[in-house]
Amino acid sequence: MAAPTFDFDAELQRYQPLLREAAAVGPGDTVLDLGCGSGATTREAARLAVRGSALGVDVSAPRVEAARRLAVAENVTNVRFELADAQTHPFPDAHFSLAFSRLGTMFFANPVAAFANVARALRPGGRLVQLVWQARDRQEWVSEISRAVGNPPVPHTSPFTLGDPAVVREVLTTAGFSDVQLAGLSEPLYYGPDPATAADVVRPLQLVSTALDPLDESETSRALDRLREVMAEHHTADGVWLGSRAWLITARRGA
């Protein structure tokens, strides 16, 4: 049996209302969604920008194709999706009034250059709103999953590169943004209705896959047993939830 597909929208369901409120998409906004995945956040923005539009970009071809199919199925007509790397894509100059991202900006190879490219695409005074993880040691989901499967090798790319507020301010200011603000958030992440499903669902995560890859069959089986046990410790009446901490970052493109 194939493992369940990882559902980022379900995992991040407690954060989405907070990001929506901060983004405050208006009827006339022209929106850029950075790292849009399968496009749920982009389609939501498009529905709010009734006289405007939304563009979602992502480096995953399967997710972009899924986003396009879902937009057609849901009859969202003022939305587009492009297979593109936001770090270098030639967006039109000063075109967007709002750029936002839900955990899609943390893997930039050169953050200053990447955010400078985003700033160039924003109108003067245009807004940037993004959700990023705080530091690794502040994530219950990391510590609990690692407790089960062991600490994997340090990855070449990390989802915690924007976890330091000082780094965030320096990067965004250098890239051409002003009025950089960070608000700390703490919400649980959803991993499924029961421990067995939760253990299966997290297997594609880099945190798990890189820890399991070197193991033989019996070691893998024991690690997965421990993972199910950890998930059982966090099983509640409405599913399996693990704690997390994020920064909600807002900024504006300078004049």
C-alpha cells in the first residue's frame, strides 16, 4: 500500500487564518505567492482579489500541475501558476502590490539576491508577508520525530535559515525592504487522524527519510515502531498534533 500523500494544507491549518489576516488581500490587489505548492493559498488570495489577480510560483512541476487542475475545477479564473524559481525568475518590474509566502522562502540559496528579486517585482510600498519557521530547537515536531528515528545528518538545505530575527532583518533590509516586523506564533501541526497514519504521513519528510535511509530492514522497522509510539503520545480526540513555532514577517518595498 502506498504511503499517504503529505498534506501541507492540513498540517498548517492552524497557521492559515493568521497568514490570511496578515496578508489582508484586498479586492484590487495583484498578488504573488512564493512557493505556492498545490496552490490553495494562491486560489484563496485570488478569490479575495476580485478585481485583481494572483500568481503562484513553485519549483515542483507536479505541484504546479495540481494547482492548475484545481483552479480549473474550482472555477477560479483570476489565478495563474508558473513553474518558476522565485530567486531568479524575471517577474515584471513593479507589478505586484503584495507578495506572500507560507513556508516557501526558507530554502533560498542566496536570500539577499532572492528577496531583492521579489522587491523588484513589487510596486514601491508594496507589501511582503511571510511565514517561516523559528529555530530548529524551538520545534516540538522536530525534537519528537528525531527522538523516534534518531538525528539525521545535517541537510544541505534547512527549513530554519530564517529562524534568527537579526538575520531576517539584515537580509530584508539589504534586499530593499523597510519596516521589517516579526511576530512570534506558536501553533500545533496536524499529522493525521491516528498514530499509524501520522507515522506513514511523515516518512517523506527530510527529517525522517534521511534518518531511515542508512538503516537496514530490521532497524527501519524498529524506528517506525518508535515513531508510531511517539505519535501515540500526541494523539488527541481530533488527531495527532505536534507543537511548532513560527515567525510571521511583514515588510514593505522601499520607494
